[in-house]
Amino acid sequence: MADTPESVHFQPAGRGEYSLPVAVLSGIDPVLRESLLASLLLDADGVVALRYEVDERASALRRLIVAADGVIEDEIVHLDHPCASCAMREDAVPTLARLSTAAGVTAVLLAPPLSAEPSIVAGALRPHQDRWHLSAAVTAVDLASAREDLLGDDTLAERDLRWAAGDARSVGEALAAQIEYADTLVVEGSPDGPGAELVEHLRAPEQRLVHGTFALTAPEVLGGTLDHLLALRRRDVRYVEPHGGPVTHGTWTLDLCSRRPFHPDRLLENIEQLGAGHLRGRGRFWVPDRPDSICQWDGAGGQVSIGAVWRAGRELPTTRLVITGIVPADRDRVRDAFGRSLFTAEEWEAGLESWLGAEDLLAPWLGARGAVA
């Protein structure tokens, strides 16, 4: 962090008239994210923070606009639907429009509620960029608690981090989504410890890694333009791939691939062996009774979410799961469960004709056949 605030012109390359930069700051640790926010506020003149906090009982948001020298606004915002995209459209968009013409404001640090997915926040904001633009997405990660946060079985409800009453996500699911979307990861803690090793396995090579909350500067966060499509690709399980990393502390990653589909019966039999435990798993699969669908696998902290979310092209889909863990015994268990869930060579040779119109055992999880847009 600079010793004194700088007067910085945050105009990104390629833009003509001035546009107010807006960076999205995420993280599930309130102290760590507030430290990052404070550091950036103090690093340049005219930067303000637009913070949102959830009051799930009142279906309301608390909106704060904060400068380095104190609170500018503190308002309660009531919403018809307390979801991230609604909150951004209904309140953040007009607030950013107002800030873009406010005297002395040179940039905004947008801090959504701690459990919010930045991909949803940015996706709701992007169509409304005018005199402001999204400059970056930053996620703060505490390396000391990263293993438990990402792979443990705590839910957002248990840590009082839910966005709304119906939010049943695990802490790991929320934090993994924040890590995967960010173009910059700010990590606090030992760079050689088990938490750092896990983050290395989960992050993509193009993501910038900054060690230390106060090492990131305001110009680095506010001087560019967020590549939303690249960030979404990191979140898209159709393009999932392993990134590897050190194994000193026992972190492992499996890249499980096959042309064959999962057998619906055996997938249900093996799903706990495939997804339970201290794991982060992402990927795609398909099943023989709906060969036109690409299904998503998204698991963290013992929870697994599956669904048929894309139409396949002219060629049959493929099955690929990338699973990271820290318990040695889980590695063989997961690999064996993956193999048992797949079509056997004989079933694959027999073809898919007998599956057309078969009972859809996975409909409760994948949705009705033909429902994918």
C-alpha cells in the first residue's frame, strides 16, 4: 500500500470518454475482506466503497457508501425478491449511475454480501454499464482456513453467511465460486502451507495471485477492464481441466475422463463414494437416456449439485470430472467410484437404442427430459 493516497487517473486503455471504474471485491471472511477494502480506499484519492449487507429476516439490504475518512451513506433497501441479481439491478445500478456523476469520486469498490457469487453480481451489472464499467473481480482468501472453508462441511447457514433464507449452499461451494471467477486472488497466510497448496490446485494459470492483503494497489484493481467471458469460462464445467500444483502437504487432483456415459443406476449407487468427503469436484457427464444433454457436476464440502444444463452438439457428450482432495484414501475411493459408475465396455458396445424412452431415474436431479434450453 502506498504511504499516502495518490491522485490516479483510472481510465482504462481503449475507452474514449471517461468511465468510472468499478471493481467487485469478494470473500467469505469479513475481517480479511474489510482489510482489503480499507487498504484500497487509502491507496488513492476519490475511491469509495459501495458495500451491501444482508438482513435475511427483513428481506432487506443495508447499503453503505464509505470513503477513506468515513461513512457517506447508510440506508436500508427493501427488495421484493432478495436475490443477488435483483439486488444489483434494483439498487446497485442506479447507485453506480449516481456515483459516476458525483463530484470527487474517481472509482468504486463494490463489496456485495459475503456469500454472493461474483459471476451473478457482474452478470447483472454488465448490461447497464454506461458512465461506469467493471474493472476487475478480486477475491480475498485466508490460507490458514482455506482447507476447512473449501473442503469442510460447514454450510452458509451455520456461519450466518446466507444470502437469503433458502440459501442451502456450503461454505466451500460459495468460496470456490468466488475463487474461480476472480481475475485476481489476494491470499493472506503462509505461501508454503497446506492452504496455499490447495489454492494452487484450484486456481487457473491466468489468475493473478497476490500475497498479502496490503500488497494489492488501487491502480492494479481499477486501471483495467474485467474480462467477464474469460471468468465465466473458468466457471463453466464444459471447459474444466486440472491445473495441478505442489503436493508437499498431500493435496491431490484427479482428472477423470471417458467417452462413455454414467449408468443412471450405478451413478445413484456410487454418488456418495464419488462426491462425499473433503473434496472439490467439478465437471460434466452424460447419461444414455438423454444423449442430447450435457450435465453438470459441482461439489464441495460433501455436497454435490448435478443438473442437465446444456444441449449437446451433433456429437455425443463426454464425461470429465476434475476432483481435488487432501485425504489419501479418498483418491482411490473416488477413482474406483468413477469407474464403477461408467458404462462398461459391453454396455457401450451394445449402443444406446435400448435406452431411448427408458425410465428417467435421474429426473428428480436433472430435471425433465427436453427441459434444457
